[in-house]
Amino acid sequence: MRIDFLPFQLGMQYENWEFDLDAGKDLIICEKYKYIKDDILEILGVPVRNIYLYFNADILVRVDVSFQKGTQPKTFIDLAVSLETKYGRQLLFSNNEESTLYKKWKGVKKSLFLKHFLDNNSVSIILTKYKYINL
């Protein structure tokens, strides 16, 4: 599964973005940084709010993209249609403990999630290696 709508590919080096990242948070198994360069204003036609990059030993292992607040159910549906066009249709799942609706695309070494967090009415795309799914 080749992710072509993000400029970040899992396995890339920290040095590719070291000057575009804000001070991070140590999460024991990796470090989380906020991407602060203002070159990515939208992804798949939806305005971006924040991008977080997670590194383990200076290797990119996860990318979280959160989208602007607004009509989030529509945003979730629009992104789901775009991603299903690229990577195939997926079932809609729910996680009552996290109050989320999500779709998941699995590759050989990574997963792509589209999540709608119902509690705070936000939508995110998460690209991650399997080991880092539960951060």
C-alpha cells in the first residue's frame, strides 16, 4: 500500500524534517513532534489543523493528521470516499471505549486509519506501523 497523498513515508529519517518540527513529547517507545511548516494546508481537499510525526531512533513510525473543526460527519464521509477510491472499500467500525467510528486499510507492514472521534467531534488520518497503533 503506497500512500501518495502524504509527503511523509514511514521509515524516513528525522533529519528530513528536523527544522520543521516543534519540540516533542517522549512517549517511552518513540518521540512525538508537531510539524510546524505551513506548506501542507489541506489533504485530500480537506483543511488540515495539525500534523504530528512520531519517531523511534530517528525513524518515522507514525503520522497523525487532524483536520479543521466544522461539519465533521461530512468531513469523515468525504475522506472515506477519497480513501476508498484509492485503497478499496472498507467496513465502518466503532469503538465504544474511545467513542470513535473508523475505517482501516491494512498493508504488509503498516495500517492507515480514518477516525471520527465522537467525544470532541474531530477527524484524523493515522498512518502507522503495527507496533505503534495504540499510542
